[in-house]
Amino acid sequence: MEERFNKILAIALDLKVEEVNSKMSSETVDNWDSLKQMNIIVAMEEEFEISFDEAESILLNTYSSLLVAVREKLPG
């Protein structure tokens, strides 16, 4: 699951998968802007067949918060 998660972030943020790490956030990654944020959310929703509401989507702007949220939405 985490490998797929990291790949999505890498693609959305135009990074190499090796560059993706748990310290990443919209504050630390220059090109993680509001448009990229929405692209990340949509890609996560599609890949993991989950859904975030608008309020959640705005708050999920760090690697860690996004990973926790995705894990919580996954069944079982």
C-alpha cells in the first residue's frame, strides 16, 4: 500500500519515488500547491477507491496526515 501511495505522490509532485519521504508537506515541497493538492487527493481516491470530503482534502497537506487518512479509509 505504501509503495502505491509513494508512487502517487511522486507522479503528482513531479518527483522520483526515491525522493518521497515522511517529512514532505506543502510547506517543504516547492511545487506542492493547491492544484497539486487536489491532484493528489483525486489520485489517492481513485487508486484506493476511497473518498475524502472537502474539509478533509484541505487538511491533508503532509505526507503523514495523508498516509494516516488513506489507511483509515481502507477496508479491514
